[in-house]
Amino acid sequence: MFRYALIYGGIIGVVVIAFMVATMFALGFDNPSTAELAGYVVMIAVLTLVFIGIKRFRDVELGGVISFGKAAGVGISIAAVAGVFYVIAWEAFLQVSEFDFMAAYSQGLIADINAQNISDAEKAAQIAELQEQMEMYGNPLFRLPITFIEIFPVGLVVALISALVLKNPKVLPASKQD
């Protein structure tokens, strides 16, 4: 099971970061909510590999039959490894590129705040809160878990749904080649 988690989780984590970085630079930071939405769409698409990993484990290792608990364990393991690889890949990107993500991201958020039809005092309060969060993001003890929980809950949901579907051996039954 660990081999499947490493293979599929590693692929998911690295591919999601690669697509997210490309999306950030393609869409820019003028509209952070659009970039976030695109990032989560990519994440969900790539997390379909959790389903594929569970199915492959079921078919190759267990002869086409798997319990919900075992399938959930495989899926959650893949999602956890994906989260770890996601964090490592993001940290590597930040270090290698020396890209100040929070500065670029917060500029877009500040523009969104300034575009709102609220009082100047409310805008100032929201901007001050955002600047506090930016400072916290600079601390790896804060940034690493935040980065992990960007992907893991989505992976957890995909893992549980996949386990529920794949516990039925009639769903995409094992082929003779597996």
C-alpha cells in the first residue's frame, strides 16, 4: 500500500504545484479569486489519481475486491503523501524562484478590498488583517500546515468517495491484464 501512496501521491503533489504555478503566472494576481478557483479545479482534476491508485491497488494486489476501510486507507494515504509532496514542491519553488508569493497575492486582495463598497475604516481594518496574515505566512511553522491543508481535505473527500465507489467490485471490474 505504501508504494501506491508514494507513487500516486508524489505524482499528484508535484503535478498540482506545477499546474498551480503555471496558472498563477498565466492568470496573474489581479484577480486572486479566479486564480484560487482555477487552482482548485486543477487540484480536483489531478486528485482523480487517488481513484486510479485505489482501483489499481484493488485490482492488482487484491484480485479486484476491496473493503471500504482498506480502500479508504489507500486513498487517505495517497492524499496524505500528495499533501506532503505538495508542501515540499511549493517550498522548493519559493526557495528556488525567490518569488514573494504573499506580496503578489496580497496586492490582488488589497485591490479587491479597495473595490468593495465599504467604508474606509472597514477597508483599513481588512487590509490590516491581511497584512498580519502576510507576516504569519513568512513563518514556516504557519506556512507549512496551511499549505498542507490546501490540498489534503480535498484529497480526503476524493479518497472517501472513491472508496465508497470502488468497494463494489462490479464498478470498473479488474481486467485480465491487471
